[in-house]
Amino acid sequence: MTTPPPAPSKSPLDQRVAEDAKQPPTQQLAGAPKVVAEGVPSSVRPDPHADDGRRPVAWLHIVAPPSYSASPSARSWCSCGRDIFAAGRARALALIADHEQHRIVCPLLDQRREAA
């Protein structure tokens, strides 16, 4: 009579797979915070680029070269459609004063003051 061949022994990997199959699977809750390391919950930071709803409406751009003999310039721009450019010392100063006056009477800026 011949004896049957010995049963192959299970490898450590096969034993580990068999043990894992016996254990119930762990459930991770949908709202549970994920952790970086065991016992250390991660923190959720606010968006650093959050929009607060404010938008620029009127700009005044002044270019004043360091040389006294160079000619300064100014540009006044507004969302209402205003776009004025002035070159030269006297004209730039007049445009700056006009821009300040426009900020008082501009309908877009007036609406924002009423909303605030």
C-alpha cells in the first residue's frame, strides 16, 4: 500500500489571510475625521482665499517720476464707465480733485453706501 502524500503546510501569509477572513471588517464612519497618525485628528482649516463679496469700484492711478522735470500723470477709472487720463502737473492735480468729487456722486458707490 502506498501512503498518501503529506498535506502541504500553510505558509505564514496563508495563515494571516485566513485569520483576516475570520475577523469582521472594521467600519469607518462617513463623518469620522481622518487621522494623520494614530490618535491625532486632522484639523480642517478655513479657506484662506474666501470671497467676502467686496469689489473695487473706483481707482486712481498716479505716476509721479522722481525727477522734478519729468511730467506726472494720473488715470481715474470707475466701474460706472469713467476712464480719464491726464498728463502734466496741473492736469494731474485737477484729475485727482475730480476723482475725489466723483467718489461722492458716483451712482455705484452711492448704492454700496446705502447697502452698508
